[in-house]
Amino acid sequence: MSFQDAIDVLFTKLPMFQRTGPAAYKANLDGTKAVCNMLGNPERSLRFIHIAGTNGKGTVAHMLASVLQTAGYKTGLFTSPHLTDFRERIRLNGEKIPETYVVDFVQQYKSIWGAPSFFELTFGMAIEFFKNEKANIVILETGMGGRLDSTNVIPTAEVCVITNIGLDHTQFLGTDIVSIAKEKAGIIKHQVPIVLGRMKPEAQSTILVHALKMSCETHFGRVLPEFISELVTTPFDSQNLATSSKTIEVMREQGWNITLENELFGLEHYRSITGQTGRWQEIPSTSGYSSVLLDCAHNIDGVSLMLESIERDYPDFTLHIVFGTVGDKDPSSVLSLFPKSSVMYWCSADIPRAMNASTLSALGKKNGLYGRTFESVEEAVLDARGTCKDKKHAKAIVCGSIFIVGDALKSI
């Protein structure tokens, strides 16, 4: 079996929420528990930092992994979804899980794994890999929600982290902030310290009630320490750095040997150390094409922060926005945030779940946004970059569904 054969099995034989949407969702942990039992419960042999939230949780996970790796700890990192390579989901000290491990895992278990979802089996693969490699610590990012997320089968953690909470996945988590906060708070473990990022008061109060019931010491990751303040370059950075730094402080208090020098270096270089891409990533100009900014902002809070930073960095620029989304979400509230002067490049990612570009264009017109539709993300990106090449006050941007950003990266 080749690596591509193994990936085809994972992507086509298992229910996968990222590609097919609600049909793959499971409202319980039974499948994950079955996978872990099949593997001999490797989750019981590892130490974890568990992270939930709507925006920022992935970046905080990468930041923490970078600092712990810099401090000399063998560090596992489990995140989702991936952008261009399945193996981005499972990293050890910044290196993606070997292709041979993925192939061996699929070959060994494909005939006996029953009916787990793609995420359930991927989580099991990650935990087994980290156990076999004797990781000192594993950073776990929830896939969606918290209470019923596959990652929540772990028995305990060193610290639980909850970042900003906004309206996303409302068909599963609830239609208001309080309901969503309750789901995110489900990762809190008995007497395990928690770190809260900046969030709406109603979300914070909901989480604090649950933390009190679980006898947890609560810390607030809001104030940016002076020694890392120089690392802030975008509106996203301040929140994510503050939350990560407070989490490191809690780990330090628990006896983890992490110096301030480790923390500063790890936070400053986290992208190169852990390999994170697609988040506020600037692709430089090339012959015939302008630079382009890639960001996975797709909900109200994320897009609002993205636009705030763009307005600061590119004042009075016309935005040329390559945008796509998934068909099971209504993007109208997000589209209403874009400047009406924007030139839109409507497109669909190469997944069954993607919203048709023509449908998206019609929704855009209702919000006063106009542009062209494209057959692929690659065509949209090339057209936007080509159009902006010789314009002094034009900026090409790719945002929306993470699958749009992934397709853009593949094409670039």
C-alpha cells in the first residue's frame, strides 16, 4: 500500500465532517472510545494540554508546542483540519508524522476498525504515535466544540485552555454564545487548572460556573507580558500571545522547566518551529503576479479582526478578495463585513461540502458585493494576483473556508 492509497482509504471509506458535513457528525464519544480501546488506550500514558475555542485555538496550540519544544521537551501536536497534507494534523517536535507510519497504521487496522469517523481514527493514530515515540507532552486542539469532541476522551490534563468563543457550528453547538460556551467548557477536568483567553462576558461567566463545579483554579490570559509585547504585529497576536504566555506560566508553576528565554524564542519563531501556515501568511509577489495575503478567517469574529488589521496595514486600498465557504453555513453575516468597494473572486474549494460559487455570488450581491465567479480556487487566485500586480492601491486576499486557503496554497 502506498501513502496515497492509505490517504484514499481514510478520506473515502470513513465519514469525514470536513468534506461531507453534518452527515459525519457523531453526538457521542463511543466511536473514539472504541478506537482507543482497540489501540490499548494510549491516551492513558500521555500528558496533555487541551485547547478549545472558536478562534485562536490552533495558533495557541502551535505557540505552546513551539515553546515546550524549545525548552527541550519532546512535544506532540494534534490539530485540525489540515491545509495541504494530512500529516499536518500530527506533528512531533515540528515534524509531520512519517508517511510510513500512516501506511502501517491503515494497513494494520483497516479490516478491524469497525465504523469510526475519519476524525476518531485520526485521533487514535495520533495518540498511538505519540505514545510509541514517548512524547513528554501532547498539545491537543479540539476539532469542534469540546464536550463531545474526540479529544475529550483523555482522562486528565496539565492545563485546559479556552480561547475566544464566537458563533460557529451553531447547528451542533447551539445558536447563542452561552450554549456554545457550555460545549467548550466540557473539556474542563476535575481540579485541572484552566486558562481563559479574552472572550465575551456571557461566555466567561458560563465557563466560570463549570470551573467552580469542577474545583478548578482559573487563570486569565489577557495581559500581554512586557517582554513579549514586541512580537505583536497583528490584532490576532495580542490575544493569542497573552493566552499562550499565561498557559506557560501555569505550566512553570507546576514544575515544568521553561525559562523566559525559552518562552520568548518559542513564541517569536513558532511558525518556523511548528510549520504553521495559512494564518496571516503573506505570499510575496512574483513575475506577473502581486503578493497575496492568506488567512483562514471565516466567521464574524475572525473576519472582523482580519479586516481591522488590513485597514491598518493597507489604508485606502481596494481589496481583491478570493472567497469561498461551505454549503451548510450561511455566510451572509460575514459577507456584510466586507467593504462594499471590494472586488470579489467567488470560488468553491475542491470538496463535496463546498458552496457553489454562483450561489455565493448571489448572496454577495444581496450584501452589495460584486465580482466574478471561477471554476477553481487556483483560477481565482491567479486572476486576483494578476489584476493587483500593477495597481498601487490594491491588495489580493484569500480568506473564508480553510479549504479555500488550502487549495490556494496548493496552487501557489
